[in-house]
Amino acid sequence: MKKWFLAFSIGLLIGSSIAYPQAKNDSLKIGFLMASTFADRWQKDRDYFIKKANKLGARVLFIDCYDVVGNQIDGAQTLVDEKVDGVVILAVDALQSAPAVNILKEAGIPVLAYDRMILYSDLDYYVTYNSVDVGEMMAREVLKKIQGGTILYVSGPPSDYNSKFIREGVFNVLKDAGTAYTVTSIKTEIWNPMDSYMGLQNYLDNGNPMPAAIITAADVLARGIIEVLDENNALGKVIVTGQDAELDICKLIARGSMDMTVYKPSDDLVDIALETIWNAVNHKEVKTNGETYNKLKQVPTYNLKAIEVTRENLDEAIIKDGYYTREQIYTK
């Protein structure tokens, strides 16, 4: 009885989260299986994706998977039943989301991995920002700001393969930092500020001194770190970096309470992803600029370049680009 109820509940969850925005016509249906819309960034990506697809004349069947792998797999079957022409997936889990790809591919539907790689799966395309570059940007910013001391790296969850690339970039730079620096790290299990909050709190409770700098794998983790720093009267005294240019983080950068984030424009990523899946389903040439091995195959990849954002270029990079308004960032 409990198993039946759980399955029924998940079915309701998926069903209630499918969006059918009106397009100019119904000539093309594109599915979007998004891991979750918890973070600011994914909400922006969702909204722009739907808006841009509608302008092209496509209908988007959007499913928020609430960071549950089972929802993503069930959602794939839902999209098959809806007879979509192509699917974009922001993976919940690099390994466990592979069955969702398999379900779609068995139905002959082209599949594009959006921002996060899906391992051991027959993906058609992968569109992302270069996460190694992102890690290197954050590490270089820290070394510019401090001349020694402890650097703490707060890693992303292993379920997101980007965590591997970000870490690689961070330590590409830090491995040559010199003896004046002590580099250590803590792990998180999910993209959630509570995980990073508890990680840093446990680190300090174990007798470790407050780090001189903290590199976080994403702004969602930086939020938890900022909370601990605030509680310990260290906000603005410790160098903190992240990525994703979330609104709250941009506000902290404007106030000098956080040092740097990495901006990955939603418009650019969505534009490339839509162009790629659109051309794929219409049997047109697809442009890529690289390949990424996903443990099964070399996946044709389009890598985009992210933008480092500090207090000095916040207005130019974020406000002038239209990502947030001046009022949003500078109003409390």
C-alpha cells in the first residue's frame, strides 16, 4: 500500500509540474527535464528557455524534477508519451539520471545534456560553461587577494559531474600557490546552503582556525558559508568566491561582504542549447566546439566562456547586461 501511495504521489508531482506554454504553433514540442528550480539561476534559465522557444514557434513541456532522480526518469517516460521531438536535460545526478536518457533514446528522441554531463548514456549533445575555467577563475581571485594563510575549498556534490571539473580548475591554480598557503577542503552532498553551513561549522568546531579565504563551488553553497561568517563576526574579513551570480550574492558583492562570483549568462546557454536541439530535430547541421567523454562515448560539446564578477565590474557585467537591475542589486 505504501509503495502504491509513493508511486501515485510522484505521479501527481510530475503531472502538476508540467508547463504547456502557448507558442505560435504546435509544429515542434521540446521537453525540458530540469533537476530543480531551487536556485535563482535555474528559474532564469527556465523562463528564458520557454520564452525563446515560443518565439521560435515551439511548445515547451517543462518538468521540474525537484532534485529527485525518480522524478527525472518518470518524467522522461512522460515526455515519450507526449511525443516530444527533442529533450533538454539538466541532470539531477550524473550517474543515476542515465536511465532517463536511455528511455528517450529508445524512443528515437534526440537528447541534449544542459550544463551538467550525464555519464554512461547515449547523449547526442552537451552544452555547458567550461567548469575548469570557472574553478581557475575563483582560485586566481583568491591568490590576488591574500598573500598567505588557509584556503578552504567547499566542493560541490559528487552527483554533479561539474563538481569534478570545478575542483580540477581550483587545484590547477592552488597546487602552485606556494608554501605560504595551506589548502584544505570540505565536501557537500547536495547543492544546498544548509550542507555548506554545517560543513564549515563542523570544520570550525573541530578546532580549525577561520580560513583566510573560502572558495565555494557555487553561490548556493556560498550562502551557507556567509551565514557562518556572519555568526562569527567574520563577514567581509574572509575572502569568499562562488559562481552563478545569484541576486543575493550580487548584493553581497556590492556591499563588500563577498568578493567574487562567476556569471554564466542564461541567455547565451539557452540560445546555444535551443539552436542545437532545434537543428538536431530538424536534421540540420549542429555546431559544436569540442567533445566530452562521458565514460561511454565522446559527446559533441559546445563550451561557453563564463565571466568573472567582482565589485569593480559588477555594474558592467551584470546590470548593463540586463541580468539584474540596479534597483535589485543596490536596494536592501
